[in-house]
Amino acid sequence: MHALHVRIGPVSYRIGAPWRGPIAALRQLYAGYPAPEDGIATVTARIGPPRPWRRWFRPQAAIEGDHVLPDTIPMALRHGLLALEMAMNMQVALGERRFLLFHAAAVERGGKALILPGDSGSGKSTLAALLSETGWRLMADEFVMIDVMTGLAFPFPRAISLKNSAIAEMERRIPDPARFGPHLAATPKGELRHLRPAADAIARMDEPARPALILFPSYGFDPASDGVSRSELFARLTEGSTNYIALGQAGFERLVDIVETVPAARFAYPDSATGIAIVEQFCAEAGL
């Protein structure tokens, strides 16, 4: 079994696969990340063949680990890196009980966090990647972690998942090819390439920030913006949380506090330059 042990914010992983290639790609993507404290990893994520012969004959990678979903479909081994990333996601989504999770990206500036929730294709990852290269610190791409006791957002700076046209855009902006993972074509999410966050995001992964603004982006539309009511914000955040129900009263009280204290809006944008301009305008008005 080939393995990688790595710490990403509050999560310490042991990651394994019977194939060398996916682990080598993951090791390159997470170069510069620390090892688990005291060498102790607390979360296991791995991939493996769904049947013994699938290790060699038309090899497939099934997502495995501490927590699994029984109906998860195996992926072709050529997408092994994506399968490992999904295995890492699954362990946090199904097992995390210390933080309230939101499916969102987040960046920080001046100790204040901008949270960008959204479904795949909304542009949240691209916006977070662009902002993190222009004066913001990346805190999260996949999950925003909110401490249920303090309300602070804790960094979880995983590799950023770039899709389709966003890949070429970030390749033009970032001259260092070592920060990019391999091109993955014809995945269930389309063309995909991962981007290692900037060095400051990794170095400061233990520095939390106070949530200050929530923006829901929608890519591919004429510029527009609108406010989000508290009731809608509550509903959308609960829909985008994988562990809200499991946290019970503590999760409910923390979510209510966020809804009552953090301003929120939605906006549409046709291209990255327009999207960044709209975000910065919102941030200026919110004092970020």
C-alpha cells in the first residue's frame, strides 16, 4: 500500500492506495504541507479496486476510508487523483463533528472571511483562486469550517479544483507549473486540474478568521446582484451543510448566529474580471 500522511488545517490524514501513481500525484500536489502533529493521523482516506482483478484488468478505484457511501460508483484509475480527493472530502463530510461545515469556498483579508457558497459550476472555486492570488488568503475551496463554540472560520486549504475554462485562465496567471496537478480529462466533472494554494495559505492554516460576508455567485449570466433574506440564508446554508443535523442544538445555535450577524447577497457575473469587481465592491461596502 502506497501512502501519504498530511495535515490540512485541523484534519490530519493518512491516505493510501495500492497504486503508486495516484499517491505520487497527490504528494506533488500537497508538497509543502505539514505532516500530522506527533506523526499521528486521525482520518483515513483511501482508494482500492472494487474487485481484486480490477487492480490490474481495466483498473478501477473505489472510494474508501473511515466513512463510505455504499452506492458510490468506482472511477477509472486514470482519474485516481480525483478519487483520492473525493475520498478525502467524504471523510470530512461524513465524520466531522467539531465544526459546522458549509459547502463553500472562503478567502480572508484583515482577519475577516468572505464565504462563497455554491454548487459545482457556480464559479466559487475560480473566484477564490483568483482572489487568493491578488491579496487575499485562501481558507477553503471545498468546506468552510465554523467552530461551533466561537463562530470563527478555521482554514481548510485543500487543493483548489479548477474546471474547464478556469484551468487555462489560472495557468496564464500562475507561472509556476509545479503548483498544478495533472490534467484530468473526461471526468464526471468535465476537464479538471487541481491547483496548490499559495504558500501563505499553507503557512497560515492555523489562523482562523471571523466570517464577515457571504456571497452566492452564479457564473455565466449578465451582471446582477440582490440581497438574501435571513430565512433564505438559513435555508441555503442548511442545504449546503453535510453535518448540520448531526451537530444538533450546537449546530442550530451557531447557524442562527451566522444568519443574524453576517450580511449576505447573491450576484451573477459573465466573466472573471466582472466577478472580481462585483466581489470587491461588496467587500468595500462591508468593510472588508
